[in-house]
Amino acid sequence: MKQKLVILTAFATPLRSGAEACAEEVASALSSEYECTIITAKMRKSLPRHDTYKGVPVIRVGLGCRFDHWLYPFLAPIASRKIHPNIIHGVLETFAGLALYFCKFSCPRAKRVLTMQTTNRKFLKKFIIKSPDVLTAISTPLVEFAKKNGRGDVIHISNGIPLNLIPNIEKVSGRIVFVGRIEKMKGIDTLINAISIVSKSLPDRGISCHIVGGGSQSKSLEELSESLELSDIVKFVGFKKLPDVYTEFAEAEIFCGLSRSEALGNVFLEAQAAGCAVIGTHVGGIPDIIDDLETGMLVEPDDTEAASNALIKLLSDNELSNRLSKSGKEHADKFDWSVIADTYNNVYKNLI
């Protein structure tokens, strides 16, 4: 008889990012070994109460409104109790982490696992990470935070990527891409200013830059691009479905993510897997992915000059660009979700 595994994530497809990918892909990969259920917040009236993700049952709790994630820590433990799980795994130490804490009372016999995913929110984090039987973290900064706050037993398990979804297609010469939320923390303003310098330094290189994603800064950044006369170079392509996102990665020669804050940054792994030469910043978990001048290039956040110099170097030096692209791809191949799911499976087996 299969053990019952409940995975808690306050958000899930179609509201998916790195943490949600962890919840959904681990559940999917391990569904042959466990009776898996994903419990998430409803968030939208149009989303069904009961759904599936790659055959895994999904239960949505809440009213179907944008405040459901605030109700989630209280409703998810009730939904979990009805399943009688052997293991409950909370992914992301905010709403799911608090829900996992309350599962201590609603499902007292279940073993509890929490995965730390964010460096942005500190609210109740020290309290939340002390509760689970096993604590994991996706990046070195999060591991260090856990150790400083009494969890020396924390296990470092990175997020993964779906290697099978990344197409092998011809690169577009001079194409630079950014993929992610269009928010201040992502440093897209620095990228646009750097592109302005690059376009003047390499006028005959035929560069183009695609900004993939949506967010609160879309309008202001489009206005910045227009003010710098970059409308023909920088294209805001908006939100795209996952297969189309991977096509954007695969077509680009360079991925440039100049984040001001980042717990790990799955997009850097995805870009490496797609054969991009990758530029990132010395923040959060990005140096876990990018070894400077070995698997990519690192610059400081908010440093337009350094970012433009890195772009110019990659666009001018094919030998360097090809070497970083090749070594980055070899690095990313170690992070397929099947490998990451096996690591979590070992964690679960040690609990039951």
C-alpha cells in the first residue's frame, strides 16, 4: 500500500514560479511511489476546486479570490486532515510554511518536511523553520540562514528544471533574453540601460533583446526603453506559456538576469540548459549556479557599466561565449527534476 504524501503550496499552475514548480514536479515524478495530493489556494473563481496536474490530484481551498493565500495557512491543514497523510511537505516558508506548522495539530501523526525557497520575506521565518521534522533549502544563503537560526540539520536541495521541454533549435544571432517577473527586484532597468550602451558600442552586431514576462513595472520600463530610443531593439513580449518560454531561451545567445534579490533563480539553470551564455549578479543563490567565467559571468547588481561590459565581451568573443554556453549546459544537466525528485524521495524514506 502506497504512503500518502500531501504537498502544500499556496500557489500552483497557472500561478506558477520556481517554488510552485518544485511542488508540482516533485509530486508528479513521485506519483508512482506515493499517493500524492497537492493542496493549494483557489485564488480565482474560474479555477476548479478539484483538478489534476500530470495525473496528480490538486485540491484548491479558499473563496476563489485574491486574498485566498491569507486564508491558506488555516484551510490547508483542514484539507490535509481529511487525507490522513503519512508525510506533508510544505514548499516555501511563508504561507505553506505556516500551514505546515498548523498541520502539527491537524495531522499529528504525519511527518513534516519544509523547503525554504525565498530570501525576500522574513515574517515568522525563524519560528516557522523550527517546526518541521526535516528542513531543506534551495540555496547556500538559505542554508546559512537556517544554520544561524538553530537548524544545523538543514539539507541543501536545489530546484530543478524540465530538460525534456527545452527545444534544440538554431540561435538568433545577437539575441539577448530576460525571463521573469517585471518587478524592481529583477533589475530590468539596469539591463535596458546596459543595452543602450551595447547598441552604441556594437552598432553592426544586430542585437535584439526580448523581455519575457509580466509585472507591475512593465509600463515604466517600456517608457524607459522608448526614452533611450531602443524600441526597435528591446521587445516586451509579455507572459508566455512554458513551451514558448523555453523557445525564447533556446533562440537566445545570451541570458541576462541582473537581479537585486534572488533565492536561487531557476531561470539561470533553464538558460544554461538551453545553451545560453549566462550573465547574473552576485546576490542570493545565483553564485550557486554561476561560477564566474566558468559556467557564466557575474556582475554586481545596479552596475550598468559592468553589465554592458559583460554583454559586449560575450557578443564580441565567440570563443568565450561558446565555452561558457557549453560548460553551463553541462552544469544544468545535473538539475533535471527527476534527479531532484529522487533526492526528496530519499528524504521521505528516511522519515517513514
